[in-house]
Amino acid sequence: MLSAQHWIASLPCAVCGNNQTKIIAKKDRNGQPLTNVMCVNCGLVWVDPQPTIECTEKFYSSEYRKQYKKAFQPKHKHCYRETLRAIDRKTRFLSVYRDGMRVLDVGAGAGFFAYVLQKIGILIEGIEPNEEYANYARSNLHLNTIRTGFLRDLTTENQYDLITINHVFEHLPNPREAMVQMHKLLKKGGHVLMEIPNIEATYHAPNKIFHVGHLYWFNPNTIRALALQLGFLIDDVQIINGTKHINIVLTKSDESPASEVEVNSLVAGNAETISKVLQQHTLLRHFLTPAPYGRFLRKSHQYCKEQIDIKKFKNAKDICDSVCSKLLSIQNPK
């Protein structure tokens, strides 16, 4: 996967502004042509060249969900899985949330996270670019606070106490602009709760990592460096067990942003570290570890269980309600 070939990027690095890169992949996880490059200065990875913003927005508003989920609206199995994931997200969310906070969920999907929170008495707003999924949230789950649109459509400043953005930031065509936009939307002292994939993760086989939806790949140092430059303080960073996703809590700051010297210090040697991880993550090494086989068994068990559980329901809302009633009652006993 890793190439020694150097590449002058068509746009500067979103973290450090450098355009000297090296190619780390030429195909996506489906074997289709897709060039991903890494900044040789800080280690940020991105798709280059990138589609225009107009193409990207069209893709996410009408094509992405169909390509990714093979459906215009969530199938019953997706309702089951996404409700489970939303319940998992709830624990981390509640460690940041305080009563009375006004919350925005960026990339709200079909509204499963908002629905789970509603079940425990928390109302949040959401924005989702895919019209079919946003309509699903409103019509099937009766979530009238989910609107259709993009983060950049929200222009009223100092509105939110907390913004959640879960596996969305890596899809955005301009991460600097998105970070600035979230800073503007937040009230003084407001928080961002973000989860993104980690380029250093070895959860997937090396030929199954890159795909057209992920325009950027961060590691803990590059996401810290970006946030510190754009007016945020780093509250907490967690690496999720198994997947090694990065879960980070940011706080809007009125202090001066990090200097170029501070940023360079944070990412010094980062590109070399990432390169080493990618070089060592070969197909042979991947399949000589127990990880892919354990994952296969867990997924198989999960899919069998979900088929049994959803068979008795005729509509998606009943599936969500069933999962919520079982798991939330266990997690929040009276």
C-alpha cells in the first residue's frame, strides 16, 4: 500500500499548510482508483485530487447513503444496528452533557441518536445532508428537530452548548472551515464531542481502509493540532478499544490559538510514526493475528442475533423501541 513516490498536492495540508506529500494508497477498499496522500511534515492524510464542493454535497445529499447502505432509507437491520450504536454513544455523551444544554448533532443520519436521547428525556437538534434520511427521522421517528442541510448552512453564532459530530468530520471537504464554523456556532465555553477514524488503526486489512467517502484521515496529533490552531482547548482524548477510533472533547476558548511553533512541536516526527505503522500493517501480518477472525465471529454472532430480534417487527420504530427498552432499562435501572 505505501509508496515512496512523492506528490505535489493539489491543495495545501489542512493542518500545516504544506503541499509536499507522498502517496500512501492508489486504490480504495473496492479496488477502484483513489489516491490518498500523506503530508510529509505533519502526517495528515487526504484524498488528492479532491472532488469539488458542489460534487461532494451532491454525493452526500443523494448518493452516499444508497452507495454505503444499498438503500435510500434504513433497512430494518440498519435500524437495529444504529440504535445499538446510538446507545453506545450515549455513555460518552452523558459525560459531557449537562442539564439545559442546547445540543446540535452534525450528520444526524436517520435520527437514531436523537431518538435514543429523547427516550431518556434529552432533546437535541440535528442536521443531515441526505434528504431521504432526514425525512425518515421526521416521518418515521417523529423527530421534528432534524433538518436537511449541511454544517455550513448554519449561520447563527453562539447558539449551542454542545456539538456532537460522530464519524462525519472525515467526510467534510474543508476541515479547517468546519472547525471554524463549529467554533462560531458554540456559546462561550461550549464543547465539541467528536469521533473520527484513526489512520494508525489496524482494525481493517490494509487493502480495506480507504474509500471515496473519507476525504481526510487524522491521528490524535493531527486532530489536536488542527483544533488548537482554530480556537479550541483539548479536554480529553480517548482511543476506542478494538477499532482505535479517536474520540475527542474540545472546548471553545477565547484565548489566543496555538502558535505555529506549538503546532510544529506537536506534529514533529508524526509523519514518520504514521509511515512506520502503515509499512508494518501488511496483509500477511494482519491475517497472522487473531484480530480479523475474532471480528468475523463477533459480527456473525451479532448478525444472527439481529435477524432473530427483528423478525417479529413490521416497522422500524418498533425495532428501535424494542432495543431501547431492553438496553436502556438495563443501563438505567430504577
